[in-house]
Amino acid sequence: MLTKLTGGRVFDPEHGQNDVVRDIYIRDGRIVDAPSDGKIDEEIDVRGKIIMSGAIDMHTHIGGGKVNIARTMLPEDHAEALLERTELMRSGCGHAAPSTLTTGYRYAEMGYTAGFEPAVLPVNARQAHMEMADTPIIDKGGYAMLGSDDFLLRMMAANEDQEAINNYVAWTLNHTQALGLKVVNPGGINAFKFNQRKLDLDEKNTFYNVSPREILQRLSRAVTELGVPHPLHVHGCNLGVPGNKDTTLDTIQGIEGLPMHLTHIQFHSYGTEGDFKFSSGAAEIAEAINRNKNITVDVGQILFGQTVTASGDTMRQFAGAPHAHPNKWVGMDIECDAGCGVVPFKYKDQSFVNALQWMIGLETFLMVDDPWRIFLTTDHPNGAPFTSYPHLIKLLMDKSFRNDMLSTLHPEAQKATHLASLDREYSLYDIAIMTRAGAAKLLGLADRGHLGVGAAADITVYTDDADREKMFSKPDYVFKDGQMVVRKGELVKITWGTTHVVKPEYDGSIEKPLQSYFDEFHTMKMGNFKISDDEIVDDGRGSLTVQPLRQGGKL
Amino acid sequence: MTDKQQDGIFHDVVSPFCGIASDDLVVQVEGNTVTVKEQGDSVTRPGFETPLTDLSPRIKGQEVSLDEAVRHIAGLFNNSKQPLIGGMGTDLNGARAAMALADHSRATLDSQFSDAAFRNILVLQDTGYMTTTLTEVRNRVDFLLVVGTDIESAFPRFFERVVWPKESMFGQEIESREIVYLGKAPSGTASTSPGGRRAEVVECSEDDLPEVVAVLRALVNGKNVQAESVGGIATADIAGIAEKLKGASYGVISWSGSQLNHDHAEVTIQTLCDMIKEINNTTRCNGLPLGGKEGDTTVNAVSSWQSGYPMRTSFSRNMPDYDPYLNRGQRMLDEGEVDLLLWVSSFNTAGTPPVTDATTVVLGRSGMTFEEEPEVFIPVGVPGIDHAGRTFRCDSAVSLPLKKLRDSGLPSTFDVLTAVEQAL
């Protein structure tokens, strides 16, 4: 079956195509050349429509223990957003922490065809994959979290060589079925278990005498040397702490040129100026990002309203718990592996701090020059639910809308920002970079995020509309692996995406110390920790897609 | 991974029969006979060794084919005004299939363990908690307070696996770990240290536990308590526990919802959880709720991610509605609100359905016997014996793979429920 999308305006940054009118042909789930015999089975007239590849959310909490704690603890939030079963769709619910089925449906309806869970605790990876397996349509994958796990810290305390650490990282990525490596408050989750309440970049874990800076260097080097395409995904020290911009600047310097992705940078860009001792550090951070080409960021934009924060950063979540709204929260130490904290939160536009957080996120978007190195996220659901992306896109693309919003916020916060003077408006091409081509490149998804021949036919078709929120809320068509799943903003077919992973080779000798570590200290056997390929494939609905490593990657 | 070796011996076998899900069992399989050779206990031995008897489905006591049974169940669902899917003793995929069927048939879901599980879930939904997991406890606990619970009767290997390992990762002297039972005394000596030091027991009646726990919290917070004794316990003794909690580097407070059976035990648990949060203002302390056997944790987890809500969720309005009171399965049966009960209990022959006027369908473990023969009985495979599966441990953080140990030919709960849904 050959489908032709005729006459659309194509935005395909991977191929430098910026509003190029051309036809796209789809066969067997792939984008193909025009048929030599001209024979077409189905033609869809998309003249005048905007065509991009399917959008990729490279940081969204969609599966795993802490997300499910958030779901279970928020029945009142779900009750406001119940969804009926239809002939096509299972019932579901949720706004801040939606059910897995609803998550997949909503992403697809917005033109997203992939989402990546950024905080997969290795011991909890099995659950993360179970939940992602129950998330329809979109592709998925996860970043395994290391850095507060006792095995790594023991290795570092024993001053083991980089090769041993690379081996452990490779082993972990394989057996947690992960696409990348994440670190959350490096060493800090572990330090909290020893009752340390903060951990600056050069502060030592009291038991291991290891600092976050050293952890970042070791893990970033491991990812780089193994050839894992996605740079180390870093949730830095001191999240949410006024003045943490200095930590973030130090972190950028401290990585010494190695590739590093700083996630939800907005939460790490705070100064201490002004009457409220809370100010924007966005200009300095953006300047550092612009200067250091090894750095990529996603923003973690906050938007106003009720949500829930779910994080592996037990230390910082505990500190933030007094702000819980409604007043309930969970903290967990987990398996000498990591931890988590779940704190519901309501961002208020008349709060000085929340208003400034909103501004800091937008300032960052507008002051980072290169759209290939900054990504559109709300750190779903931590800054806002992912369903607010069309609104966020409008804020970026429409200066007058942005400034109208700005003028309604806490007056003192307005005085503390230069946002109103920033004239930049994102173009459709910029949006296509940051939500498609750039994201696929950052994650090393070889055949996604572009519209060239051979690419997976994940395609979104929009009607151009000056109201960008409206435009990005309801695409005309969404194709997932060549199948039309959305028409006129409504789901018409349910498919099940693949799970993207990397499989760096490792030396089996690593299993000797791991075996004795599990036997002596754990309550689970090493063999039972490993997640088999069969578990991902399960009853045949799931599948694994192994992404290639960078050339030159080695153990 | 469970590697089958010669002589039908399997190593590193996971037990789904107890909430701590020990995964170091050695099991021998000869034909359909399963024997726990090593690391067995009073829960896992009957769990694995209960013999196979029934292999055929029955309708009204008459043997029928699986197809016939499935079609009959689908017919019952099609004609039901208010079905209830209860029991829910199953694994990951069984829970997924039950959710899909409930959604399709507008059923209500509840588990046989919900009364106990909800003593914790209600706290999560009202104020939350700070908890820890088994491996953290194994390596870090220096003071364990057990509240109103005889751990070893339900979790026979808890102390061996979690409290008294040979060594801790952090150089702690294991023998120095202190244990205090508050409320109920232990039934045996599993909590006695390797060096022979017995746990301290501070007893009171369960009815007095809410008051005792409230006073403990007050003392932890430095409040002045006038009473000289509470629930028969000298206030000074409770103050001693408060001091130990505050002085510990990593205190752990454990309870089992299934053993706290006083009215509104969730409030007692909530008091403990709020106190734990307060202790964490100065030192570390965590809760360790025990429970979660036979798929209990698993089905609540799956229900939460697929519908947003744990058990006690109804799909009767064609969307999930959660109500921990109205959707309590036993209440619905007692009030005559249910005309069809589908009961799933694949782990335990003792997990029989409640007697009810509602038409009853049972997917049960082979060998289950009934006071009253149900309309339909299908013997289903045991996850982790007859088919592969996955199960969650009590701490919710860890889930484990269950392996197929024998070829009994019994269908899985997933197979049956999926076939029923497709036949609707």
C-alpha cells in the first residue's frame, strides 16, 4: 500500500527544508521515494498544510514508581478529568498524572509520536517498562538513573578505573533496557540517606567521600566513551534553591567539555537578588549555554495551575514538601539504588516566585540562540502537564500573546524581568527543530525526527493558523509508522509503539563483583534484576528497537 | 531468571506467595509435583507444593471445555447489570486482562486484600508518607519499631533476609540493631539477634493502640504528657521509644495493614506516618508497610496506571469512578447490588469467593473446594509455577519475574479473561 501526501509545506530541519512544498510517499511504515511507475493506492490532499515529522518529547515522566504513586495519591485531580470509553479507546482519566492509556492517546492527538521517561531507577525499570508498554501509539524509552546507587559510589570510593565504570554503565543500560543514562542530584539522593540535607557540586558524600562533580565527570565520560548517542542527562545539584545558577554555571565548567544535557534548566537558574532574594539567572545561564557547544538543555517550563512534582531527588523534594498543594506528599528511599519524592503543587500567577519561574523559563527559551541545543519540555508533570505544550508553543511564537500574559502576573515579578523586551519569536522551523529533528539527534534515534526517504513514517500534518495554540492542539492528520492514527484531531486507530534502547557491549567480568554485591547486600538476585527482551515484547504488542551507537564508541 | 538445571532443579525462584517475594528459592519439579528444596518456609512450601487436582473447567459442576466455559462467562457478562470482579489474586498480565474486561463490561473491581491494603492507600491519598524498601532496611536500619504486627507469622523470612544479614554495606555492627515491638508480641523468635538478644516487647491491647501511637507521636514532638500510663504502658516506656526513634540514624517503623484490625486503623497508620515525617526534620526514619502477597501490590499498581485509581474502582458509567467505600466488593455483595461475581484467585486454594446470591464464576487455583459449587469454575495456572509472569513486592518499588516451572496445560488468568473479553 502506497500513500501519497500531496503538496504539503514541509518543515524538515534534518534536511534543511524550511517550508518546502513537496509530496511525501509512505509504504510499509516508511517514507519512500516517488514510485517509478507512478502508481498510488491512496492520495491525501494536504496542499497548504504544514508537515513535520511526529514530535518527540525527550523528557516526560510517563512511567515508573513515582509516577504511579502520583496517580494513586491524586484521585481528586483525576475526578476533574474523566474520559469515557469509546469504541476505539479505553476509558481513563487524569490531568496532572494521567493514566497510561490516556497519556498515549493525548500525545498522539497533539501530533507527538514518541516520549521518553527520563528517570528510570534500575531496580524499578521493570515497572517503568510495564507502564510504558501500556501507553499506546507513541514510541518510548527510558534513561537509567545512576549516581546515587551504592554500587557506583563504592567503585568510585575504591578509585576503580574508568573502564570498570564504563563496564558497569554498559551493563546497566543493557539490563534495564534503557536508551540513555540519567543522573539526579548526583550523589545527593544517597547523601540524604546519611541525613545530609544539601550537597553542593564539590561537597562530599560523608560516607563515600565522593563529590557530585566527580560523579558527573565519571558518568559523562562513560556515556561518551561507550558511544551512547544521548549525552549524560543531568538533573543537577540544588534544584529549586535560590542562587543555584552558580552551581549550574560551575556544573557546565566542571564537565570540561564533555557532552552533557542539563534537564529542566529553569529549576536550576535562580539568583538571589531583589527584595524577595529570588531572581532570574536565565541571562547568565543562556550565555553559558551559547558559549559551551557541548551543552544541551531542556527547559522544564512551568505553567500556572495544579500539577504534581515527581522526582528521584528525595533530598530536594523533602525540602520542598512544605509547599505541597494539596497538603500531602511522599518520600521514599529505594533499594540502595536511588529514591523518589512526590509532591503535588499548584503554580500561582499571583505568586512572585511562581511568576518569576514562568518568566525564567521563557527567558531561557528566548536567549539560547541555537534551537538544536534547547528542547521544549515542561518536565511533565513537574512544571505543567504535557497537554499544555500547544499553549507553550504559542508563548514562544507570539510575542504579543506572551506580553499580554506577562502583564497579568505578579507586579513585582514583572519588574524583575526583561522578558517584555525580548523580541524573539520562534518560527515553525525552530519548533520543528526543538520538538523533532533536534530531539531525535540528541537521543540518537536514527530513523525518527525527519522526513527523508527511509525514515519511519511518523508524520504530523497541521493547518496553518495564526493561533499557534489552536494549530498545535489539533493536527489534521497524524501518521504513526505509516498508519493514520489521528484525523481532524481525533484518534482513528490505536497502534503500539516500539521501545528504543541502546545495547553497548560490556565485559562479562563485571558480573563477578555485581553477583557478590547482590548476594551480600541485596534482597534480589542479580539474575532477577535483569529485564529480558521477552519482557518488553511481552505478548507481541511490544517491540524493541536497538539504536546504533556512535562510531568509535568502545568499552 | 530461573535457570532450569538437571534433575528438574530450579534456582533463584521467586515466591509470589509472600509480600517480601524472596527470590532465592531452590525448587524441584518432577512432572507436576513441585517441591521447595531450599529456603522454603511455612508460606512458600504450601504455595509451591499444593498438588494439582482439577484440570478441567466446570459449569454447574459438569466438566466442559475451556471454550464452552469462556462463552458461558461472556454470556453472563453480557446479561449482567452490575458485574463485580473480585479476588484479584493474579499477576501483572492477569491484572491487565481484568482491567480490560472491567472497562469493557462496566464492572467494578476489588481485591480480596483491599480491607488491609486500603489502610495504607487511604493514608497515601490523604497525607502521604515516607517509606523505605527491603534492601535499604537490610543495610541501614539501626532501630526497628514493629507496631501491632507479628511479622514472622505472615513473613517468615523477613528477619533472616532483611534484619539479620551477615553484614551491612556501611560497616554497621549488625548485632547492635535494636528491635521494639509495640502492641502485639511476636509469636516466635525470628526477631532475636544472631547473638541471642531478644526484641523488647511493649505490649498493649489492639484497642489501645491508637491512643498509644498518638502519645508516642506527642512525645516525639516534645509535648508534655500528663498521664502516667497509656493503654497499660508506662508513659516513660513510650518516651523511651520516642527517644530511640529520635536518636536512631536510620529508624524504621513497620506494620502490616492486615494485622491492624481495629476500627479506622488507617488513622493509626496516618499518625505513625505523620510522626515519621516529623522525625525526618532532624534524623532519618521511614515506614515499611508489609503486605502485598499473592498479587495484592501488583493489582493496585496496574489499576492505578491504567485507570488512575487503585482497586475499588467502578466502570459502570463507562469511565473509572473511584470510591473506597461504595465500591468495596463485599459491601456491594451484602447490599445485593451485584448480579455477577467473577472471582480470581490463582495463587491460593484457600482464597475462595464469599458466599453470595450473585451468580459466581471462579478462576481459581487447581484444588480449590467450595461450600457451594459456583456457576463456572476454571482451574487456572499459578503465576510462577504454571506460566511466566511478574509480581510486585510489598514495597512497590521492586517487581520480579516469575518463571514457568512445569507444563500443566492450565490456562493463565490472562488467557481466560482475554478470551472472555473478546467473546463479549
